Amino acid sequence: MRNELRAVAVGALLTFGGAAVAQDAATPPAAPAPKKAEGAKPATPAGKGKVEVTWWGHAAFVVRTPGGAVIAIDPWLTNPKAPKDAPQPEALDAILLTHGHFDHVGEAKALAQKTGAKVFGSFELVNQLGLPETQAVGANAGGTFQVKDVTFHLVEAVHSSSYQADPKGTAQYAGAPLGYVLKVDKGPTLYHAGDTGAFESMSLIATQFKPTVAMLPIGGHFTMGPAEAAQAARLLKVQSIVPMHFGTFPLLQGTPDALRGELKKTRPGTKVLELEPGKSTAL
């Protein structure tokens, strides 16, 4: 079934003229690195008091904070909705992976090699990437780490996860899928749900972390659609939703307008922040 789903996704991607990125072979598991993560290259901080979020299409984001933290999440930066000819980040402190599917791991390994950033994700996935021990931070739901002025928490997601290091090989189990809650000092708390359906424990995420902005998939088929995302907003009690994981392939048919319609019935006070790929938005 995994190979069939991947074939569907890749086929749709080729229709758009893109291509999945093949990863290098994995190396034996490395021990988790210390919890403090420092990027190898200096980064330019966001504007004073602001967190800047850049959507790269699909589920890929780059978050830049006033304290100088630059964090990439699910960096498939060559997806069909990515900004054309935009330079990829030259400096990163951390790369957060929600699960092992190719459209979320993306260019994580190449970015880590270029920037020296640490890569965070499930223990099984991170240890398949073939990164140096100093950059591979395998963890699981419940883990908490700090990067400059950001404290981020690993939380559960409802999905599947497999990773195929060799495009001609067999996909391997890549641990449980994850979401991330990013708390910025004196700033907003962001929740990137990863690929997931709505689940009742989102109410626990609301109680424990109090996110203000949620990046939620709305495409359907593999994840929540607009109706389920509206229910997730109710459980999370968030002020704003950034829709993601829609329109990349024909199968992902949910739209921000459909989400707005569902929110009117379920969570009318929640706003939809429809981001433009490649354009930084201050939160």
C-alpha cells in the first residue's frame, strides 16, 4: 500500500513537472545529540518583536524569530507550489521533520549538510538519514528542545510514516508521525500539525501549550479536509489557521475558502491566514 500511495503522489507530481528527491543511503543509528541546538552559520533575525513565517508550498515552512532562530519544517522546497527560482536558505539552526514521506523529508539532508543545522524527528527516521551524530537528533512525542529564543515540543499526529532512502529500494518504517509546537519568547506559539486527521487529544495540546496559530493540512485524502480542520480548530482553540497541504496534487482538493465556510459553523472566531508561497508574513 505504501508503494501504491507513493506512486500516486509521484505520478501527480510529474504532472506538475516536478520530481521527488532521492536521499542517500542510511547509516547505523546515532545517539541523540544534547538538547541545546546551535546552527553552524549565523542567521539574520526577524524584525523586532515579530516572527516571520515563509510558506514554501505544501507543508514546508521557514520560521525566523527576533532572537535569530531560523527553523525549517518539512523542507520539500522543490514542490510544485514552491516559489520559482527562490534561493533556498543559506543559514538554518534546526530542521524539523514530521514524518518520513518524501514530500515532507524533501531536501532535509542536503540543507543539513549545507548549513550545519541539526535535524529533529522521530528516532527511527532521523537515524535513517545518514547524518553525522552531531546533527541527528532522534526523539519522539513528549520531547522538548530549545533553539535560541524558541522552545519546541514534539506532539502526536495521526498518520503513517515510512522512508525510502534508495528510490529503487524498499520503504522502511520511520517511527510515529509527529507535530511540533513552537513557543517563541515574547511571541506567538505556533503549531505545525504535520500530516494528520483531527484527533481528540488536540484539546490536550490546547491545554498544555496554548497555541495561537495552527498550520493545518486541509487537502483531504491523506490528511484532514476543511471540515475536519475546522473541528481541529475548535479543539485547539486557536486564533488563526494557516492552511497547508492542499492543491499540490489533484487528490488534495480542500481549499481555504472551504475551510472558511466550515469555520463559520464550527469556530467562527478563528481567522484563515492564506499565505503566498515565498512571501514572508509577520505574525
